[in-house]
Amino acid sequence: MSQTVAFVGVGKMGANMARRLKDCGYSVTAVLDVNTQAAAELAAELGCKACTSLAEVTAAADVIFTVVTNDAAMRAIFLGSGDNLLTNAKGRIFINCATLSPAIHREVYAAAEKAGAHSLEACMASSISHAREGKLYLMLAGDEAIYQQVQPMIEQMSVNRRFIGGPGRAAEVKALVNMVMNINTAGLAEGLGLAAALGHDLNMIREVFSQTGANSRVLETDSADMVAREHDCWFSAEHAAKDSGIAADVAKTVGLSLPLNDATKAQYEKMVSLGLGGLDKSGIAELTFKGRHA
């Protein structure tokens, strides 16, 4: 409990993770976000500092969580010229939670090691509410001995967790998780869209799906929203496109073709091009139901 904690990236997920650790008695000392107003408001709520530089965050805590949007943002906060998190970072532990490529995680791991710091992956397969309630499912990678140093903290944040292996390995598994989830979501949208076009009662179809080989986790989480056209964002179509792209890139490194993933990626990229990228991933149904978006 003596470890102090800071956060870089305090959108919905990062902010709720910070709140959870504060509730569990950890000293959250600093936050930083490109949205300076959001960072200032969270800092006031938690009674900590809203930092204006990355080096200031590193100086303020023993353990720094990062929750950023993409590889470019990750590279900027760790490897950017001038101000970055690895300034005077000796002994610090960075826990990186965003869905990013395995390559950038390995790059940051090596840079942290050179700076005398430590980098862990803690890839999340959960929602915003899970972060607030300490019910995340986390996939972790890096040095297992470093993981053990922060394990009590991680346990307060998660209902379950799995240590995968060395740097980049958790990111690989998270890419697989999101690839399959996105494919299932696209398949469900096509099934419901075809059922609607055939004039079937969609509540009946959803019940039949739930009792047969068409059942899936996304049937439970997304099917009602697809029917009702309620796409409030929990996991955006833009993020789905990005994550399917990560899986595609990983497949290329091992010479593997993933035609279903490629088709799903194209669908989510189409959503983005139509200005629908901010919808939840369930919004892919807008592409498959007759009379909705073409």
C-alpha cells in the first residue's frame, strides 16, 4: 500500500481506474491528460496534482499507469524528444493498459529497461463500469518479478487476471480477443440484418440464437442495441477498426492470412469513413440492416 500512483490518460477508463485505487487506499498523486480540463477536474476530485509535463508525472509516483489511444500516443509519451515519462525514471514501474501493437510494447519495454525503469502490459478486456468496480479482466506481460511487486494493486483492480509472458505477449493475446470479438459482432449484425429483411420477429431470433450454435457473448451485450439502434459508446467502432488492424499486422509478421478479420476491419473502417466511428461497435448493424446506412 506504500506505493504511490499516477495516471497518464484519464478518459473514462483511466479515470475510473484511478478512482478505484483511491477507494482502495492507494495514494494517487498525479494525473495528466491531453484534455487538461478533464485532468484538472479529476485531480480536484482525487485531491492530487494535475501535471503539465510527463516528467512531472514520473517524479510524482512509484507506479505510473498509462491509458492512451494508439501506438503514436504511446511512442510520444515514452520516446518523444524532450519531455517524456522516462526522464529520471530509474526504479519506476509503468503499467500500460491500452490496446496497442505488440511491437510498441516491446519498444517501450526496452527503452524503460535502458532508463533503469520497468514496463508492464496490463491489457484490459472489460468495460468502463468494470474499471470503477475493480472487476477488470487483465492480461499481463513483462517481467514476472516486477508483476509480483504490483500484484496486490492489480488484484484490487481486477476480478481475474492472467500473466501471459514476456514483453508484447499480452498485447498479442489482446489482439486475438478483440479480433474474435469484432468478427462475432459483425457476424451477429449480418444475422440480425438478414432476419429483419426476411420479416422475422427479432426478439424470437435473438432467443433462438441464444439456445443454438449462434450464441455468443456479443449476442448478450450487443443484440438488443443493434435492434433498437442504441449505440451509446462503450467500445467505439473506431477502436474496433484499430484493433482489427493490429491483428492484421500481427498476422502479417507470421505470414498468415485472416480473411474474416480483413472483412471485419473493412466494415469498421467504412463506419469511420461514414462518420460513425464514435458509435459503439454494435453500430456495425447500421451497415447491415436494410434502410439504414448503405
